[in-house]
Amino acid sequence: MKNCLKDPESLSTAPVVAAGLIGGWQVARATGVRPIGGVVLTAAGVLAGRSWWARKGAATAVGLSAAYLGAFGASHPLAKRIGAWPSVLTVTAAAAGAAYWFGDRN
């Protein structure tokens, strides 16, 4: 079977991070089943992490993975202050920006 995943060193991870955070939230919201949103969040995180590891090494992969999960965690209390959409967009911008700056940029 041919590998259906893109070469990890050529994948742009910032859009994957954005898709994981926004997509995971929307799937959970639309279905009413939070674990399904978690599957989307996890799949995007694994895909991005695979690229960070291949391109930049373990330390960057761990740091960006922590930022990704931290963004997810921070979105919840932030949503209570500024609303769900603004919260998700804010943490997504921060996490995707970090993914671009530390993971994608040469």
C-alpha cells in the first residue's frame, strides 16, 4: 500500500494546527460529542508533531506539541471571558504562529 501521508519534512504544519484546533472544536460542537472533537485535535497534533520531529528534532517537537495542547487548554477559560469564537481564533492564531515560526520556517 502506498503511503498516503505527505513527506513529514515537506508538510506545512501551521495550517494543520489551525485545522486541528478549529476543526476539533467545530466537530465537538456540531456533534455534541466532545471526544470526537478530541480525535480531530489529536490527529492534527500527531500529523504536525511527526513533521516537527523530522524537520527540527525532538526538542522543537515537544515544545510545539506543548504549545498546541496549551492552546487547547487555554481556550476554555478564555472563552468564559471573551466568548467561544474569539477564544478559539485567538489561541489558534498563537499556536499556528508558533508552528510557522519554529516549525515551518527555514
